[in-house]
Amino acid sequence: MEPGGAQGRWYSAGCERAPLTAADHLVGREGHNPSPAVMVVGMAGGGPDGSDPGPEALFDPVDSLPDEKSVALVEEKEDLAIQLDQAKVALRELEERRVAEGVAVQEELLRRDRDTAGLHLALEQSQALAQASAAQVAAIEATKVFRYSARMRRLYGRLRSRGPGPEVSTAPAVPETAPEPRLSFAAWTERYDTLGDDDRKAIRFRVNQVADPPLISVLLPVFNPPEEYLREAIDSVRDQLYPHWELCIADDCSTEPYVHEVLDEYTRTDGRIKVLRRSENGHISAASNSALGLATGQWVALLDHDDRLREHALALVALAAEADPEAAVIYSDENVIDARGERLAHYFKPDFDPLLQMGMNHICHLAVVRNDLLAAIGGFREGFEGSQDWDLLLRATEAVAPAVQVRRNISRQGSPFFMASRRRARSSGMTARSTCSASCSGATFIRYSFGVWRWKSTSR
């Protein structure tokens, strides 16, 4: 076939078609693609001579470009597509932000729940503490000590309400007469607390006048004491000016052979000495109860295996019991002596003070208690080793009316008799026994519900 005019021809595979105009590209014919630029490359045999017509024989679409309205629609469609993509991105970001905010809200709610639970727990603990404190206050108010100190508290409140008192001059007062020189302790002891022969005769005479002299049982628990101390303790009882006593010794399974020899020697010498040998070591409370089981007297005196009594101690106890038949507990001053037997310090005790007794064992030695009272309170309690005397006296004074039945005994010279206590320290060769408790290794403090500190030793 020959080319058809300036418009050119379409070549297809073995087909001939009519020439196309520009309108054909925009409107399209039936069965043809109305694409704005359709070109078909000639196949073999497409040219007049059967050869490839080449690029210059292709249809040129320049004459078939779309109009401005179509271009605008295409651009608008592209803009809408861009806006749709942007909207999708914004929606996705909004959804992510909403999810993050929801997670934050959940975490905040969980945190508030935990805080609320913690506040409820703290409130319950505070209420429990308040109830425990109220119970402690009620227990304190129910004690005799609280009732006895009511007047003192009212007086203290009135004194505080009056405000500070008048100013007191700090200038030293000029004495009208020269004061007497202060006595040394040794000089005081020699002047006021040394017995002579006339004193001993007077004490014996006064004791013989007692119509019904009470039997005093002296408890002496023993466990491996130095032989010298053991002999001094027993001799101090045997040397008493008051003859109506019995010495109740409980050997807490001592391992030193001389302990048995010394005890056998004294039991053969004096029939008032009783000895019980325990089959096992039970420590001081159990040994004291064993000695208490031997006691038959109306009064029970407490003595340690390293203590020493003054010769008129039991005589003054008997006279005090005769003077006050309602007395239930009698105690004395005490002294500390060194390895040579010389006094180091005198402990001048006050009259019985229940508040002071709760803070420290100011009764200590020499302490004498009615036997029936000890039976009523159950004797010594095991588990209080190291403070067994303090625990015993706290329960004893709680069971009686202290203002009437607890007595501090004094001698006719106006000087309290004393029990000399000695416990040598290996490092210094002398001891200073505490007035409220002996110093011992492995000791701990235990607090009780009424707020008083007691001393308990974990070793003997």
C-alpha cells in the first residue's frame, strides 16, 4: 500500500486502517482506544517495500494534545490524591496520639489505685498503733504506781500553770558560821557505822526481848564461787547477832570439787545450814527456787554466793518486823567492798518509791520478803536470769500496799545497816557491783508493755 497524504498511515500486523485525524485521538472511534497518543510501530512488511518504516514513519501526536480543561481536571485529581494522602497521615497520627493518651490514662489510674491502697494500709496501721497505744495507756493508768503518783502529777500541773517563779540571786550566800569540814567516807564509817562491844550487847538485849522472834531463812544459790568468797558468805550468816535463822543453800551442779567439800564441812558444823545439790545446772532462778523449797521461816532473805552480811543485819530485820507486823518487804542500804574488804562506796537508799523501783532495782540487797508472799506470787521466774531479784521484787511490791508494807530498815544510830556485796573483776582485782543489776556478759535489754526497761542476761 502507498502512504496516504500528509496525515500518514497506521501500520499494523497485516491490517490497513483509514487515516486518523486529531479528533480521532480525542473522541475515538468505535472499538478503538481514545488514548491521546496512540502509536503502533510497523511490523515486517509494514512499508511499501516490506521494510521497517523507521521513527519518521510513526504517528506524530503533537497535533492531538488535550485541551486546557482536561489538564486542569488531571491536576485537580492529583491535588485531591495528595490531600487524601495527607489526610490519611494526619488521621494515622491522631489515632497514634489517642492510643498513647489512653495508655497514659490507664497508667495514671493504676498509680492512683496503688496510692489509694497505700493510704488505706497506712490508715489501718495508724489505727492499730493508736489502739495499741490506748491499751498501753489504759494498762499504765490501771497500775498502783499511776494511782499513787496522782497527787504528784496534779501538783506538778499547778506549778507549771503558775509560770516561772521569781528570779533567784545566783550570788553565793555568805554563811553566818563556818561550815564543818566534810568527812571522808572512811571517817564517816568510823564515826557512824562501826559497831563496838556496847552496841553488840545492846542489840542482843533488844533481840532477847522479842516475844515471838521470827525465823529468817537465808537463800544462798551456789555455782562454782571462789572458795574464799563462799566461806565469807556462810561465815557472815553464822556470825549474826540474831540466832533465829536458817541458811538454805542450793548447789546448782557445781563442777569445782572444793564446793562440795566446803558445804559438807559447814553442814557438819552447824545444824541450821541446809544444802540441796541439784542434779543439773538450771541457772540462778531455778537454783533460787530450789533454795526457797528448803525455807521454813516466816521471812526469806536473799543472799548471793559472793556477798557478805553485817553482823547485825538479821537482828535489825527481826526488830523491824516486830515493830510493824503488817510489813511484807524489808530492805536495807548496801555497800561495795574491794578485794581487801574495804568499802568503796555506800548506797544510801531512799524510802520505797514505786516509780523509782520500776526504773531500777533500788531495793536490791539486803532484801527480805515474807515467805507466804513469795509463795503467792510463785517465787522466782525462769527466763529472767540476771534480773531475777528485780522481777521478784516488782511482783512482790505490786501485790501489797507499798505505802504500808514496804519498809526501809535503819539502825538505832540513825545509820542504815548494809549488806556488803563483792564481785572481783579479774582485770583489776576488785569489783563494783551495780546497785540495780550485776554486770554480766551476753546481756540484753528487754522492753515490756508498761514501758519499763528490765535487764536480762543470756548467760549465767
